Amino acid sequence: MTELEQTIIESAQKELVAVLAFYKEKASGIAAQDFDEAWQSYLGHFHGMNALVAIAHQAHSGLSPEARTVLLKIEEEHGTAYRALAN
């Protein structure tokens, strides 16, 4: 993988970690006075993650097959965690 691909993947993974931390915190119960701040932080990380993962869905993005696969796995991991939270 190129250095750029590695950077994109590392950034997407960091955003995923922050998103999953919010899901875990939400499941445990976020105090009402802390929710707005947690929600705003979550939205930033969620949209950052999605912007990076979206590259894997673009035709002729320049991503190697390996990098595309890793980004799609990040997307899949998020989907699994989100569905678990909804249940």
C-alpha cells in the first residue's frame, strides 16, 4: 500500500475507534448534561469516518485492492456495532 493509502486507513480506523467509544458510552448511559458534547463529538468522528470510507466506493479512486478491502472492513465493523446498539 502507498503511504497515502496507509494514512487514509489509519485515519478511518481512528475515527471508527471514537465512534465505537460513543456507542459504548451511549449503551452505558450518558448523563443528560454531557450528551450534547458527546453527540457533537460523535457526529464529527462519524462523518469523518464515512468520508474516508466513501473513497472505497468510488470508481477509479486510485486505491489498491488491498486498501479498498481494509476500508470496506472498517465500514462493515461499524455496521455491525451500530446494529448491535440498535437491538
